[in-house]
Amino acid sequence: MVMGAVHFQSNLLIGLSKTIDRWCSDMLIEADFASGVRNWNAMQALIKSVGRELGSSFMALQMCGNIGLVSTLAGTLSWLVWTNEETSRLQKTPELLALLPELLLFFVSARLLAQGGKLTNKCEQVAPFINQLQSADKCDFTGQYLVRFIQDSHAGFIVCGVTVTMNGFLRQMATLTTLVSGLVGVLLRMLM
């Protein structure tokens, strides 16, 4: 059930990303900045409503993934530290293998967080894209209005009032690196 929720949310975020790509493609072909304002307003409303509806399940998946990672690391550490004999380790290996689904949950929740950050990043890149579509010969005020409108809308994947960015994903990966390096340090001390 959890993996189904992750799959659904992942495909929804991919679909929203492709919708933004399609909107940019239409702007490239038509360059109708006046209708672009109306269409962008609908686009950001769609992204914000999806973020609002997915908010609780998205946050639950993130928390379960992080708790699963900590549980996996603690279980691995306890397996290594408190199991002395080789036969005892072999007997407790199934307990260690039972932690693998929690580790998988962490990785899929991290992927989901990265997709949300990419969606926000893509929304931030739309205004510079529109700005480059304008010709250098003439000053098009509707194009400038659309650029300012997009910048002022602060569109992105917003969950529970917080904009999901790639910074959150990078912080999560830094935490993972810290935990794993700490575990490796404990293992090296045990072996020496």
C-alpha cells in the first residue's frame, strides 16, 4: 500500500513536470504572452492544489522513510555490536534482512522528495525562459508582465505550507552521509 502511494505521487509529480514542459513549448511556438498569464495562473493553481491534497501523505512518507533509515542503521549497529559469536550472527541475520524494506522506503521517499524539488526548480526556471523568448528589437510589455507575474507567483510544489526544494533533498542526503560515516567509524573502531 505504501509503495502504491509512492508510485502514485511519483507519477503525479512527473505529470506536473511534463505539464510545465508543455506550457513552455506552447509559449515557444505561439508566444502569446497575454494568454500565457491566464494559463500560468491555472498552472500554478493546479500545482498548489495537488500539493495541498498530497500534503499529509507526502509528509507521512517522508517521516516513515527517515524513521526507517534510523531504524535500519540502529538495527545494523546492534547486530554488529551486541552479537559476539559467529553462530549467533548467523542466527540473527534474518532479523537484519527484515530491515531491508525500511531502507527501500527511505530511498523511494528520498526520490519523491527529489522529484518535488525538481518541480519547484522547474517552476523557478520558467520566468528566465519566457524572458529569453522576447525579441531584442522591440520592447514587449506583455512579455515583461508575464515574466514579473511568474516571478511574483512563487509557484512550486508546496506541501503543508512549505515549498519543497532541492535544498531539502540535499540536506537529507547530507544527513544520510553523516549517519553512514558514523556507522562506518564505529565499525572500524570495533575491528581494530
